[in-house]
Amino acid sequence: MPCKKFSSLTDQVTDHLRQGMILGRWRDTLPGRDRLAEELGCSNSTVEEAMQRLSREGLLVSQGAGKRRRIVLPEGVKSNRAMRVSLLLYEQSDRKTYYLLAMISRLRDAGHDANFADKTMHDLGMNAKRIARYVEASDSDAWVVVGGSRDVLEWFAERPTPAFALFGRLTDVPLASTSPRKAGAVQELVDRLAGMGHRRIVMLAREERRKPSPGYLEQLYLKRLGENHIKTSAYNLPEWGDGPEELGRVLDSLFLHTPPTAIILGQPSLYFSAANHLARLGITAPEKVSLACTDDNPLFDWCRPAITHISWDSPPLIKRVVKWVENISRGKDDRRKTANEARLIIGGTIGPAPR
């Protein structure tokens, strides 16, 4: 029986780079050795050897030390229209988000050059003008903006370079977008808390969700409190800065005089930080305060008591972004907005309001 011949890692990397150039994932020049090694999860020397092989084939031409190698396709081979797609994240911790990593992988599998932008909106101070300068200096063909503020998304909507809004303040902004539809789940959460006797309910949301005016879900939350005969004020959607220290300060302030009986957190990072801070103060859920999150996280499955949260499926969102990139790569003006229904998952972190 003949032995099966397995290709070496260098063979696989060479084939991958060759295929990517032919499919049009990389056009004009090939990214640098270090970036490719990081993307492919192999050593610099493996990538270098693969690039040397492609140079001997005539597919790559050196342009001098420190410069990217130029791509030269064989005569008669026409590259497909692959897109250089940058994901502009809200903050650096988003780089570890499982569905964003899956989105990058799916786009690359489709032949596109997809990467996280090296700076995030938080790195740029959530300042629309600074973000604009950063984006305009890039050579990206398309942008996926994750959790953008209203002014940032409006700026992208006015530019000729295609952009897609993933979450964020996207209502009435003429951009293609997708997000979970959380309205029903937020209303159900408020109704359940009110039905358990909670009258002092607080939502802690990030700044771009509160300014220049509360976002759609935040407005819906305040309206639902009123429909449950709970008088609303700045107490229910308090102002605070940004970062763990500021979150700790607003929590200390809330529990100083009129402690809330229930807190709704706008992100998993806020939930874990708030729960940790309150636990150090001896304030546990649900005995002394009910806690819930308006988003989902795989780590919630490991928590006991189970965390009350709003859950949604990521595959439809990933599929929509990949489809959008495919559409614009063919010259289609795709500005369709989609959403998939979210659902409230009741856990053990909410209970009757403490007396």
C-alpha cells in the first residue's frame, strides 16, 4: 500500500498565498512577513521561505528592503475583486469577541483581506474628527463599524467608501446595518422587575448610548418604567465617565443614599465589573440587588447563579456582513438594514425587591 504524501507547512503557506493572490485577496502588493506570520499562526521563517518560492515562480517581485513585494499574476490570469475590509472596533477588548473573530475568518475564507483596524474608536477618544482622519489615511476598500456613535456613523454615511454598521446608534442612518432586535426583551425585563416589586431600577450604559440623547433602547427602557408607574429621572439612567474606576464611582454613589434594587448593565464587561465591585462591598445578587445584562457572552454559561441576560444568535449577523462585502465587491449599492430577534434569558441574578 503506497504511503500518502503530506505537504509540509511551507507548502501549505505557499499554496495559501498563491491562491489568495489569484483570488484577489491581495492586490498590487503582498502584506509584510510579520503580519502574514501572525495571521497564519506560523513562524516568520516559514512565511519568508514561502515568499521566496513565489518570487522564484515570478508571482512576487522585490521592491527593495523594507518595501512590500509586488504581485505579478501570470499572463491571462485575472484577479477577482477581493476587498480590503477593516473592522473598526469600539475598544481593544473587542478583538477577543468570538463572533468578530468568526467574521474575520469567514471574510478571509471568501477571499477578502479582512483585519481589525489597529486603532479603535476608544483609542481615538470617541472623537469623530480624529476617527475621520484615521480612516481617511487608510487604504481599506470597506469598513465595518462596531458599536459606532451617532456622529461617527453619520460621517461614514456621507463618505463614498462603503461602510457597514454593526450595532451602535444606527437608527435612521443611511448605512447597511445589522443588529439584534432587543426591544421586546428589554420591555419584558422591565416588566418582570416591576412585577417583583422593584421601584428603584437603574440602567448603566456607555456614554455613546446616552449622548447626545439616549439611544432607542435606553428611551424604550425609560418609557417602560413609566408604563409600570415608576417615575423616571436622571437616577434611572445616570451620567458617568468611562472605565472601571468611573464605574466603581457611580456604583458607590448610587448605593450611598437611595440604593437601587435592580441594575441593568449595557455590556458583559460592565456586568462583570459591576458584579465584582458590588461583591467587594458585600452586595450580592439577587439577595441585595437584582442584576441583568442587555447583551450575551459565552462566559455567562459558566456563572452560578445563572445570569439574567438578553441573548441573540450571531451567525445571521456574520452571514449578513459577508453577504454585504460580496455585494459591494460586485459593485452593488447595498444599504439594507436587517435584525434578528433577541430573547430574554431569566437566570438566578434577579429576584424580589429586598425590603
